Amino acid sequence: MAADNKKIAKNSIYMYIRMGVTILVGFYTSRVILQVLGVQDYGIYNAVGGIVALFTFLNTAMTEATQRFLSYELGKGDKVQLRNTFSMCLNVHMIISMIIVLFCEIIGLWLFYHKMVIPSDRQNIAFWVFQLSVITSVLNVTQVPYNASLFAHEKFNVYAVFQIGKTVLQLLFVIALQFIPFDKLLVYAILVFICNLTFVLLNRLYDIRMFEECHYIRYWDNHLFKQVMGYTSWSLVGNLSNTLSDQGINILLNMFFGPVVNAARGIAMQVQTAVASLVFNFQGASIPQIVKLYASGDREAAIKLVNNSSKISFYFFYILVVPVCFEMHQLLHIWLGHVHDYMVSFSILTLLSILCAAFGGTLGFLIQATGKIRRFQLFISIANITIFVASYLFLKLGFPPYSPLIITIVMKLVIDLYTYFEIRRLMDYPIMSYFKSFLFPSLIVSVLGLVVPGLWYLCLPEDLLRCILLISTTITINALIIFFVGFKHHERIWIIHLLRGVLSSRIKKELN
């Protein structure tokens, strides 16, 4: 068991290193791309990519199933069935890629020519950007079984190396883009395609050489196909609605306001990725333990873990979000050089929507552990479709571009409320204990944590000094508020012991 924990910790470190490099390089490349392409072309690239992403919900639903089935067969040790499963999964992903191409070339092109707002002098270039995005999507879809093999064999270090290499190559391409004397938008799309193709080929060559099951064979099993599709059926519904509420809104913004607003939303999504990925990695690490505890019948321990992981992940996210939201304009100015319309409001509202979703904590993972996800996924799907429909109506009535994000915040809170009642229905969950241990303290912390940044914001003029003072003091004081108000006495003792243990082990390591 100790060896397994060591491997989990090591794999987590690999993934955090990958994430850190990707975020840092991503911030720089976004700045350069925005400067080189300009706001209009940057918005066109995001809008056109959004059409293709709209049809990748099939692949998103299949990714989880592929990883599950390959890991299951690897655990059984049946090499023949493992190879058959891999080939079958690759067959399914090739079918999915053909369906995506069909959707993109029929529905996608209809949206492109009849609904999207693209300047006439950029339409021809945008068409080829669209086609390159479709081809890149096909590469990524058929890559899923190979990535799943890496994860099943727990080769997270190799995956991290590939992803970091891909990020570095993207950085080199972006730097080179400034000196290429051709249409920047088209060249950028070509370079992104070349980058994806390069690392897809390298990844596949490694997998084929290292893993016997990755040698594709012609194989079809109707029973296995039904198993895989049955596993993904309700996830498919949920992913379709998620894609609609995400990429669908991107298309709506283009239809009503044009590519400049798409550029603002593209920047907001970069901010979201940078801040939220730290927390989501922590929540993701708690999923296996929640499922195992529930499966073993230790319901009390599963509930305790859900309460604690929900609390810690929310506080971690809150500490980051509050100062970033207060100083969003200054941070975007430092990052991008020039802050365009709606970038600040989009970025703040995007982070607030995730913060509202965090009130649901890890309860959703416990619902998934029960296996009874039909009603839960159906409600989330209805909520996401409601976001899309309401956004269209509000934009049609003349409301501002950020109104879909306000609608998203409201619906996230509705989903949280439903999650509380659904988990109580499924397993007689003591919801009041969840409120007392997590929700009520979180609300108190949320109010108190606004006092210090609010004072800085009102009393000092906007400049770099205020930005440094507000962020540093807010993080420090909010950490203290969380420690003394957000945590109970026994939780504070546990945190002190944990910190002492980490500190003492580090000192011993240094002395040795």
C-alpha cells in the first residue's frame, strides 16, 4: 500500500509539473498571439475553433470509457483481451472521428456561412482555419486510446514529457510567427496543426514500441461495443449539454457581437484554466478514495472525506479567486499589455461561476460512486440546455455580452441545490452535517474575506503598488480567516501536525 501511495504521489508531481509549465508558457503565448494576430483574427480563431469543439462531445464521453476498459483489462492480466479491447476502442474512436467530420462539414459549415459573423475579407482564410481545426480534431480523437494506454500503464512521466515538449514547440512556433511574412492567422493554424501532428506521431510510436496491445489488429466485438457505449450513454448526454453551454455560447457571442467579443472570452477561458486547474487537480485526486470507501461499505468515512475535500478545495479556490478578481484589470494589463472591451468582466464572471459551482464540492463524485447517475446527469443536462436557451433569449432582447455568464452563475447555484437533495435521496446523506461542516463556514469566510481587499480597492488608486499590496495581504489574511474561522479546532490541530511532519521530514532530509 505504501508503494502505491508513493507512485500516486510521484504521478501527481509529474502532472503538476506539466500543468505548471503549460500554464506559464500558455500565458506568454496568449499575449504574443493576441499581439501578432490582433483582436479580430484572435477572435475569429476562437470562434471557428468553437464550431469544431461543439461536435467533440462524443469524444469527451468516450475518453473516460476507454481509460476504464483498458485499465480493467490490464488489471486482469489477459494480454489477448487487452489487445482486442485497445483495437476495439480505436475502431470506435475512428467512427467518432468520421461522425465529427460529417457534422463539421455539414452543420458546422452551415453555421460558418449563415450564422457566424466573420468579416468578408477574412472569410476565405477563416474557412481554411476551420478545415485545419477539423483535421486537428480527428488527430486528437484517434489519439485517445494511445493516451489511455499511457495512463493505464501509469506512465504519467512520459505523458508529462510529451505535453511539455508540445507546449515548448508551440512557444517556438509563436515566436517564429512574428517573423513569417504571410497571413498570420492561416500560418498560425498551420503551425498548430503541425505541432499536434508531430506529438501525435511521437506518442503513437512510443506506445507501439512499449505496449504490445497498441499494435492495432482488425477486430470487432458487438458485445464489447455495447458495453462501451452502455457505459458512456449518460455521460454522453451530460457532455453534449456541457459542450452546448460552453462552445454554444461562444457561437452565440459571435452571432450577436462578432469576433472581438470572442477574443475577450478566449482570454477569460485562459484565466479560468490557470486558476481552476490547481483546485480541480486536488478534487480529482480525491475521486478514487471516495469511490473505494463507498464500494467497501465504509459510508461514514466516504461522507467525511467528501465534507473535508469539499471544504479544502473551496478554500483553496477562494484564496486565489478573491484577489485575482479585485485586481483583474491590472493583472490583464501586465499580462497582455492592452486590455480590450469585456475582457475584465468576462474573466471575473467566469471565475465567479466556478466558485459558485465549488459550493457543490465533491458531492457529485459521491453520486457517481453510487452508480445511480441517470437523474443527476439528466438534471445537469437540462440546466446546461437552459443556460444556452436563456442566453440566446437574453442576447436577442439586447442584453450585454456578459449576460450569459450571469445566467451560468445562477444555474450553477441551482445545480448545487439539486445536488444536495439528490445525494440525500440516494443514500440518506446527512445533509445538515454537510451544511454545518462546510457550507455555513464557507459562507462566513466568503463574507469576511472581502473586507481587506475591499478596503484596498476603495482607498488606493489603481496601480502596480496596490496590486501587490492587495494580492499579498488578501492571501495572507484570508488564509488566517480560513484557518481560525473556516476550520474546527480538531481540524486546525490536524493541519498543524501535518505541517510539522512535512517540515521535520524536510529538515532530516537536508541534514542527511
